[in-house]
Amino acid sequence: MIPVVLGILIALFINNWQEGLKNQRFLRSVFSSISQEIADNLEELDQIIPLQEAVIDSLEVHLNDDQLSAGEVIIAADGFKLPTIKNAAWRSFLNTKIELIDYELISILSEIEEAKAFMQIKTSKLMDFIFSAIDNNTAESKQILMMHILNVIDSEEQIQEMHHEFLSLDLDFGQ
């Protein structure tokens, strides 16, 4: 009886050990994908925010120029660009083995997700305003446009900070 019980205990120990190794490999793979997405997002944000700030600068320069519409100022500044914040790896992980990671990681990734949704709302309001005021050449219209753009930039900078916070975490899974 003792050898049978010992055999079962050893088999359970080996099974748990193998499951732990499998989970570590899975987490390394998932967090590698998430980290790559975040790095890509940061690179895109680093490129786009200065372009958006250039649009704001152009609007400020042409604020009182009633010969140029808001649309013409945007076109003169090479258009208005928006980042694509990727989160496919996090979304796929959300429905699988979420119990394997601690609350801090879930919290940061959830905050990024919420900030992205909030940024999309701000972007939608900005785009609605741009289309409604594209031919408007008043200083007031240009100031409102600048405020919308600054609002979007604020969200982008918050997302940048959250991305940096995620990348600063120690994601060691027994490598």
C-alpha cells in the first residue's frame, strides 16, 4: 500500500511540476507578445504626438488669419494623424489563463484598455468637430479645435505612461 501511495504522490508532484513549467512557458510567450505590442504602441505614440503638436502650433500661428480655414491649416501641417493602440495579445489572454497573473498586471492592462476606450471617445469628438468646422476660419473655431487635439494628446500621454509602467514591471517567469 505504501509504494502505491508514494507512486501516486510522486506522479502528482511530477504532474504539478510539468503543469507549472507549461504555465511559465505560456506566460513568457503571452507577455512577450504583450510587451512587443506595447513597445510598438510607444513607438507610434512617440512619432504621432509631435505631429499633433505641430498641428496645434500651426493653428496658433494662423489663429487670427481669417483667410485660412481650420481644414486648410490642418492640411498645411501635413494632416492630422492618430495612433493605432494595439491590444490584441492582452485581449486574447484575458479569456484564457488570467488566474495565472497577479492583480497589479491585470490592473495596469485594464487601465490601458480603459484609457484606450476613453481616447477613442475623445478622438471621435475631435473628428466630429473637424468635419463640422473644416471650412470655418474663425479664431474661436481654431481654438476649440486646438482644445480637442490637446485633449486627445493628454489621453495619449496617459497611455504612454501606463505603457512605461507595464514595461518597468519584472516579468520573470523562471527563465
